[in-house]
Amino acid sequence: MLSSYFGSGSIVTQDTSPSFAAAVSQSVLLLVESGKAKPSYVDEVLESLKTLGPYFVIAPGLALAHAKPSNSVLAPGMALLRLAEPVISGSANDPVSLIFSMCSPNSSEHMEMLGDFGELMSTDEAMNNLLNASAVSVIKDILFKKAL
Amino acid sequence: MLIYAVCGAGIGTSVLLKSNAERALSMLGIEAEVRAVSIEEARGADKMAQVVLATPEILDQLAGIPAEVIAINNIFDLGELGEKLKATLS
């Protein structure tokens, strides 16, 4: 059930972000604010972005920001920052408007979460609907409808 | 056949890549074991995979490993995965 991994207030929409790194930081902060990770997890994800580049921009317009399991993670979780005006990450999948973030305390507890997410996003319909959704309620309908 | 799906952490991108690669392989009728691993695990593996799947940004980190490395731009696109796997495996 994908909805159980998104904490309260962990889906946010806004017009713009100053940079891809700022958007990633903000998305990961939603995990912190919803009790899924400690603030140090934000630094770990930004460090991973700095070292490896925007490899977690995994589909056109979509990023899934994350770092390795660590003591900074409290529970498996997901969050989403959706930008009306997409940002440039340096990936072939630019520009990016859906900045998902995820965390897991180990390499197993998030398997169901990613399984549901992967299955949903592999349909063109869900992907296109999400890219065009501007209201949080609509985003929730798309993300949670099939996973309930 | 052994295939590695690789990402920086070995828990996110690689897991999604693994499950979609499995779907693409089953559509092609190809039997293979797909493992989600981190860059370090792929580099240090005792048993090297025949094929390695990764997003383009980390290809540099995988340079020199003795496997066919395939870059996947859109990991949700079963068409892209299927075509690239088919081209490499046939």
C-alpha cells in the first residue's frame, strides 16, 4: 500500500525551485518533517548527488532522490515535491518536475514500497497524469488509487 | 545468466531497474537472474554478471568491469529495457 509510506504533508506542489539540488533538498526534508528520517539524511542524499551526479533522475521528468540505508533513516518512506516549472539536473531526462525522495533503514524494508511504485510508474498513463497534475489531491488520487 | 542492476546506493534505482528488467526479460522469454547491487558491490563482485544495467551518470564508475554494460535512460520504459537487452543478448 503505497499510501502508507507517504507521511502526512509529504506531498507538496510549488511553482519553482532555485536549482535541482535545492529541489532535492526540499523533497528529502519532507521525509524528515514527516518523521521518516533525521535531518542528517538530507546531507547524505546531497553528498550522493555531488559524488555521482544526477543518476537518480530515472525517467523523463522524474527523480527519485535517496541515499544508502543509514542510522539517519527512521522508517521506510517516500515524499514528493512537484514543480510547476521544471528544473535542470544535467541528466538526459531533463527537465525534472517530479522530485520524489525515498529512504529505508535497511536493504529490505522498502521492497513492497518500491514494488508498488515501480508497477504504478511503468504505466504511461500514471506517468503522464502525474506530470500534468498540479493539485495535491489529484496527485494523491494517481499515486494511491491503484495501490490501495 | 546473471544480470546486475546497479545504482549508487543499491537500494532504490537498482531495485526498480531489477523489477522492470525482470518484466522485460519475461516478455522476451529470456531466463536470467537479476540482482540489485550498489556500485561497490558490482565492482567487487566475486561472480561477475554477464550484463550490467545502470543509469548513464554512473557508467564512468563502472568502467573496466568485465561485463557488457547497458545504459538505461528511462527505467520505467519496458520497451527501452527490452530492446537494449535483446540487442545485447542476441
